[in-house]
Amino acid sequence: MGVVDACQGRFTLKELEQWLGQDSIVLFTTSKFYQAPPFCGAVILPASIASKVSQCEPPKDMLVKNGLLAFVTDKELPSSSCLDSWKEHLSDKQRNNVGLALRWEAGLAAMEKISFLSDEERTMLTDEWANRVKTMVDDHPCLETFCVERSIVSIRMAKDGNSDNWLSMSEARDLFRWMSLDVSEAVPGASEEEKEALSVSGFIGQPVSVSEDYAIVRIALGVDSLLTYSTDSHTTLGEDSLIVKKLGAISKYFSALKESEL
């Protein structure tokens, strides 16, 4: 039995059908690509496993308050599902997970917004966007594309513009924090164009340690950005360009920003 981590939500219906067809359990959330609030997940079972589960006795020892009942009640289980026999053991009339319901409302609204685009159209737009952002990154002397995974462009940053010295995980955390701040006054030696970039408040994916020597950050396309890109690519790419320029400027002036104690 396989388990597919598809929590990013960056997959096609054909891929989902393939995973379920090979008897894999699929983990999914609308908190990433679909931009719903965190903790908005689901587990999708293939028909073969669902059939087996429906014929098994419920694991009563696990369906208790210090077990699964601490996380889920019968209200979060699908109606008429393979877990019907679990419901009496997960019943709790005092608990209603309103937060989860609201998070899923947000996720479903985002899924509905993009439903008019076919998988082929989404893939084409995503690939086009990723290629353009990759070009922006690689054109900057202080940045380098680490990898491109669908609608996520991962980037490593040259400390003080030295491509032999990439930002470490702790340094990437500083960069991540500065990305949301106006740090233009901390670098008086920057050009006017660089100061403009440094003044922008931008949001990127949190840094990830990929080796002992350096970390990466990510620029990702979410459902709202994809919808905007589908009708107005110029605006979306303009926003991405500012993010790339700020990443590059922070990398170039990293030591100066660190000394500023921002």
C-alpha cells in the first residue's frame, strides 16, 4: 500500500485517478495551492481499501478521547462511508469543529473559482509562469534557481553576491523576515532601483534547509495568482519581478542588513 503526499494540491485529476487506481492513499489539503487557512486536510481512500475497511471491525481501542477522538469526531466523517461503523465510537455531542468547516468553506470556494480551467490549461499556464520566473531568478547575479517543481520555484541566494557562499538556514530566516519589511533605509549604498525593491513588502515560502551549506526559499503560484495570470500575466509577473529584485538586493547587501540589527 502506498501513500501519496499531495498536500500541496498541485496535481491534476488524471494524476489523482492514477494514484487511486494503484491503490494508494492520497493526503490532500486546500491550505497550500488553494490558499485556505492552515489545517484544512483530507484523506482520500481508493475504492479497494475503502471496501476492506468497511468490512473490518472498528479499532475501538484507538477511537477514544486520548486517541483519534482527540482529533476528529463522527461529524468530520463522510456520510454513508466505509467508516460508518466508527461513528458511534467517535460520537461527541459537545464538540462541533466549526473552525474546520469554515476552513473547508474557504478551500472549496477557491476550488470552485478555478474549476472553469481544464487540467491542460492549468498545466500550460503553470509551466509558462514557472519558466518566466526561473528566467528572472537566473538573470540576477545574486540568485540561482535550485529547482522548479510545478508551480514552485526554489531559489538559493549568494551571500553578499558571492556565488561561492550561499545563505545558510539561519541567514535565510533573516532574509525571510526582511522580505516583509521596508529595509531600504538600512542600505544607504544601494542604487535607487535597489532601494525601491528593498522597500517592497513581499511574501515568499519559508526557507528550507537542503544541505549543510545552504538553504532555499520559494516563490509559489497560488490559485488567486494563477487566475490573475490567466487574464493579466503582465501584472502577475510584475509582482514576481519585485519579489525577485528584493531577494537579490537582500542577498547582495546581506552583511550590511545584518549589521543594521533590523
